[in-house]
Amino acid sequence: MGRAWFDSSTAAATIFRRADAIVRIGGEPLSKVAFEGAPETVHRTDVSQPALYTCAIASLHALQERGVCTNICSAAGLSLGEYTALHIAGAFSFEDGLQLVAERGRQMQAAAQASKGGMVALIGADEAQAQAVCDAAAQGEVLVCANFNAPGQIVLSGHASACDRALEAAATVGCRATKLQVAGAFHSPLMAPAAEAMAAVLDRVPLQPLKVPVWSNVTARPHDPANAALLRTLLVDQIVRPVQWSQSMAALSAGLPSGETRPSLHELAPGSVLKGLMRRIDRTCEVTTHDKPEIADATKV
């Protein structure tokens, strides 16, 4: 996760070293765990959240070092990625953002361990079908729509036993279901203890006015650029409420100019999941992914 950027860019390596001065995992620097850690360690949300944030910002600094992504006009991020987008927009420093996401990861990991939850991806379901699965499988437990990733891809979240029942209930509404390898029931009421803890943490971090629009996972609209109190509230709500990614990106795409003036969309490291989702949301939007440096070298904007 990010090792290729670290090895190829002084700017990226500097970001990782700044992160290492703040976050250590089991006594090891964050970069060592991100580059060399066992999958079961890296996939823990208290590890993956600061690692993903750091990797994304490191890749951005490397891209800008090469003249790519130097004129950003809007930013968005799915779940944790919203913190990356907010840093890019100037809401907080890299270090403040890293401390926020590290604490967010710790609190969500603790809530996950306490609640024994899970998540299930529904493929081919619309919102009504997803809600029907929740209604059928909850049986008195928590099971809610947690991520609206793209048309035909909705993720449910709740108690582990309810998720198991959802795997069977999905077939009754004509869609496929896959259990996700996640630490807990993210973006569900089972994360309420984490949300409460993060409210106190966010109150201690100064937030600056946003320099570019950043799309809210909760509202599927841009944040009010100068309303720090509302931004804090929405970041707390984001932990327990569904991620409106499909709706956000459809609205963002609809607002972009057409033709030669249409801005390029770029997905920061690691991975290319968001590019795949965008194909299902709006095929007219081309997304360049920057999982590896060699991909970045092919596109100068």
C-alpha cells in the first residue's frame, strides 16, 4: 500500500515519514505496517484508516511534484476518503487529519469488537430491494443500508447474524449477496459509541474554510464551505449513517461542464475501486487512477 510511491517520489516519502512521526502500530511505524504488514493486520480498521489517508495524500504530493493534479476544483471521498478530500480542500493540516482518522479508526475498531457486526454487499439490487432484504433479515436486530456505492451495488450493515440471514434473503428479491471481510458494522447504529467519541475529538481540532467544494457522504451535496459546526456534525453523522456515494457522484457529474472544458477525474492511491464504481454511475466520466506511479506518468493535466 503506497510502497511504489514511497520508492519513486521524494514528496511521497516525506508524507510517509511525517505520518510515521505520529502513528505507530504495535511499536512499528505506520509506513512499515502499510508496506509489509500481514493482511489481517492491515485490514483492521484502526490500521487501514490512517494508512489509506496517508497513502492518498502521499500519492497526491507525488503527482503534484510531476505537474499532475495541480488545479483541483472539487474533491470527494468515500467514507474515510472524505477526510482526505477535506484536507485537500484546506479544512485541516495533514497532521491534524491523520490524528483524526487514526482516532476514528481506533473508535470504530472498538465499536466493531463490542458489537460483533458485519456487512453484506448486494449486487443487482435497487434501494427498495435492499430495504426489503433488511426488513426480512433483521428479525429484531440491526440491519440497514450502509453504502449506496453505485446503481446495482448497495451494502448492508448490522449484526453478524442478521448479515447471515441477508445472504439467504437476497435471493428472494432477485439479487446476489456477498459477505464482506470487514471488522464490523460500519455506517450503522452499531457505530454509535464511535460517533459519540469522535464528536469530542472533532471539537478539539480547528477547521478552516474550504477552498474547493467537498461532497458530503451524508447529504450527497457539497459541504457549506464556512460552516465548521455543521461540518463537524456531518462527520459525526457519517459514522452511523449511509454513505451516499452514488448520489454524490451523479450530482457532481451532472454539474461538470461538457466538452473540452470538462475537468478530469483522478482517483488517488491505493487501488481503483472508485473508477469501477464511476463506470456504473456515469460512463461519460473518465477516471484516471493513481495506484502506481507508472500510471500517473501517462497522464499530465
